[in-house]
Amino acid sequence: MTNTPTLARGGAGTSAPRRRRGPRRGRRGGLPPWALPYLLLVPGIVVIAGLLLYPMIQMFVMSFQNINLRVIRGVAEPEWVGLDNYTQVFGNDVFWSSLRNTVVFAAVTVTLTLAVGTAVGVLLQRLGRGMSTFVVIGIMCAWAVPPVAQGTIWRWLFDAEAGIINWALNLLPDGLSTLVLGRADWTGEPWLNDAWSVYVVLVLTVVWASFPFVAVSVLAGLKGIPAELYEAARVDGAGAWHTFRKITVPLLRPVFAVLTVLSIIWDFKVFSQLYVLLNGPTNREAFNLSLFSFAEAFKAPPKMGTGAAIAVVLTVILLLVTAVYTRQMVKQEDLT
Amino acid sequence: MTPLARKRLTRIALNGAGVLVFLFAIFPVYWMVSTSFKANDQIFTTDFIPFPTHFTFEHVTKVLTDGVAGNSIWVYMRNSAVVALGTVLVGSLFALLAATAVARFRFKGRTSFLITLLVVQMIPCEALLIPLFLNVRRLGLYDQLLGLIVIQVGLTLPFGIWMLRTFVAAVPRSLEEAAWIDGATRFTTFWKVLFPLVAPGLVATSIFSFITAWNDLIFALVLMKDTAGYTMPVALQFFFGQRGTDWGAIMATSTLMTLPVIAFFLVVQRRMVSGLVAGAVKG
């Protein structure tokens, strides 16, 4: 590092004498060194406070207010209604079905994603280099598909008339198909009409798109485990399953903790895929909390206070569940 | 069975499983792409047509000329790109500054800042939709791409800082100290020493932000009113409103929306993982 670029890059108004003052001092005259990190943080703090923390408080306040079209247009002040929004929400059947859909969907999807992802991660580690790269590229493609396109693709796969899934189900021997699934002819089966079958499709969609992340993370974790451990287990005569349970699982526990909570966060608030599969907020029985909040707040007539109350409930659930994750991360990262 | 035969059998079974996983992952993507190049009589059929034997560009041409909701798909692609690039430019700069602060300095409030970063990532962005919508209206940014950029910067910044700070921390401090001793200013040290070394991490973080902004549906849905301002995910919804579903056009549009993301993903896949589970994988 020569001094020439120092002069050139030193910034407007910086001249040679300033350089002599020694590197340990603040660049711009009066700035003391301790202020520098705070200066660097200003834009970040402004953005986070203004776009995340403040709206968070607003949302909480709004959940106690009546915010109708007149308030949105700015011609009226929001009216304080106390707990009305919450009593209205809790008295609404759609809320309870949305809550059930959200929780059951998250439980099933997180379990499946972790199971499939872990299995694929272990498989990837045992494959040869070429084959492993080949499979990783394949699952990367699934992972990369934008959520809206995910919903669109699976909606097309499950299309009643020309969908490939109904074609595949028709391939099953008629007897077996009738015995197991209750029907032989699947052409015209409308998968996206009933809430339960929408969720079958949604689970498939989300698992398909999110298992690659789990697989690749598990693979990264596995690569960090010393090979000698497995060698020792093999010498001691441990079987594959035993090795997996006694070595792999305990050593990957931190990875699993993070993956579980990340999956919970993502699956609790899934929006785009469901929006596409349902063709917008139409079928109220199939709503989850995100979509319910959205529909209350933005479908005419807009009830933003009620929407905010639902959002508060969703946030509280998520924060409770993810408190574990935050603690885990804080412990591991050694923030202090 | 001899051990050798057994080993070979295991290998075959593993590779077979690998191929199955590959097919499960890739088939829906393949089906999207192949549908967009099939003629309509091969799309609307109850038969299985694995390849587009009547290969056609009609859907791609159609969405690029006629488009949907009164505009060509180019318009929506451009809007999406403007929002995503704007988010990346502003967001990366802010993230780099903050990441340098937390990775290079020990100061009062640092731990609180890091914990805040983690906690705000737990807030479901759907929950912020309502207040952000009202704020954007009040600020006069409703129906403007700038409003979307501002919001996307906010949504991607916490993770951007979180990810980038590990890259900054990985640069040896001695390099900067050497530059200081040579008389470089703080700015020069930052720009000539730290920045080039952090650049790969910055690329990874930027691509992450780009993808998040590019994929967003919900904010674009409520913040843009005029069809000429729609982004790709919003525009795609309008194909479903028309009489019958034009799957060829929908899949062509989905393909156009997906390909850039897949390209980016393959570039940064390793860093995405290390950033997301940072710390946990250390073992």
C-alpha cells in the first residue's frame, strides 16, 4: 500500500498535512474514534427502526383501532375500539380454521421437510463426487424457483383436466386405485376445490421447494464431522443405523435446531404459494393466518384493525416458537 | 454374496436413489419449461407428452408482445429488475457499513444491536404489511416502485448484515493494520483493503437480497395500483383471471421469472448455506 492512492482516495478536501496526523485518529478532524462504529450503523439503524420496529409498534396499536376506508384515505382519525378487534377475530370461525390450517400445515411440512432433507443430505455424502454434484444441481433448481412460480407449477401439475398427476393416478391398476384411494378414474378430479386437498398440494409444493436447503445444510454439517469417528464406530462393529443415531444425530444437533426453527418460521407464514393455489383470497375454509389477515385488511371493505389483530396473534406465536432459536444462536455466536 | 458384489450393489442402490431425488426435484421445473414450448394441442391433453414434439415459441412470443393486463411481460420484468437492483444497491451499501461496524469494533450497544437483528428476522413480514401500506400512502410513495424498493431494503437488511458480518470478520485484521501503519486513511483502508476482500461475500449477500425482492408478491400486490407498475409475481396472477387458463402463456412467464433466479442460485449456493446456518455448522 503506497501513499499515492491515499492522497487520491482520501476524499474531498483531504490534503497532505492530514495524513501526518497519524492513522489512529479519526479521519475528519473532530471525529473521535469511538464514534466511528455508530456512524457506520446510522443507515442500518434508521432502516431497521423505521421499517421494521416502528411498524411493529404501529401494528400493535392498530389492532386496538377501527381503521376503515375513511381512515385509509386520510379523511378520518382512527377510532379506539379496545379489544373489539380481538373479540371479533376470536369469535370468527374462519380464524379458528385458519389457525388449525396454519399449525397443522407447519407441523406436517416441517417434519416432512426435515426428514426428506436429512435423508437426502446423508445420501449426498455417500455418493461419489460426480453424482453428488449432479444431484445438488438438480435440487438447487427446485430450491431456486420463486414461491409464486412454485405455486403456479404445482397448480398446473394438479390441474383437473390436463394435469400430469391425474394422468399418473390413472396409470394405477383400477382395482388397486379403487381399493386404496376409492376411485379408478381421476380425470377431472378438482384438487384445488376443497381445503384438505389444497393443503395436500401445498404440503407437496413447500416440501419440494424447501428440502434442498435442509439437504445441503445437513451435507455441510456432515462434512464437518471427522471421518475417524465413523472409522472407530465401524471397527467397533456398529451398524449404519446405530452410527447414524449415536454419532451423526448428536453432532448435528445444533444444525438441526437452526434448520427446525427456520423451517417453522417459513412454513408458519407461507403466503405466495397458497395465494396462487387458491387463486387469491377466495376459499375462506382454506385460509391460513397470513392469508386471513391479508383478506381482512385488503379485501373490500378493508378492516385493517382486524387484520392487524390477526397479524399480532401470528407474530406472538412465531416469537414464542422462535425464542428458542434466538437463544441458541446467541449462545453459539458468542455475541459479546 | 462376496463383499465386492455387495459393495457394487450398494453403489448401484445409492446412485439409483440419487437419480430418483434428482428427478423429483427437477421434474416440476422441467415440466414448466417444456410446457412453455409445447403447442396448445399438446398442453391440453389427458396424455403424457414428455417432450414438446411440436416445438413452438408462440407462448414466449405472445407473452412478450401481447403480455397480460395490457402490458408486455417486458414491462413487468423491467419493474421487477428495477425493484430488485435498487434494493441491492442501497441495501448492500447499508449492510456493508453496519457489518463493518459490528465485525471490526467493540462498542456499547453492539450485542443489543446483534440481538435486535436476530429478533426482527422473526417478525413475519406479512404482519408488517398493514402499517407499511399506510405509511407508504402517507409518504406519497403509493403506486411507485420507489416505495417497494424502500420496503425491500428494510426487509432484507437484517439478514444482509447478519450474513455479511461473518465475511468481514474473516478478513485478517493485520492487513488493515499494515495499511494504517503505511499511513492510509480509514477510508482508504476500507476501500482498498477490506472492500476487495469482502467483495465475494457482498456478491452473495446482494444476490440474496435480489432474489428476495424479485420473488416478493404480497407487497407488490398491495402497493402497486397501476398495471404498468406491476412486478412479475403480480402480473402472473392476471393470467388466471381470463376465460380458461392459458397454461402455455403462464408457464412461459413463470420460466422467464425463474431462470434468472436459478442462474444466481447456482453461482452462490455454497455461500447461501454458510450464511443461513452461520455458526451452527461449525460443529
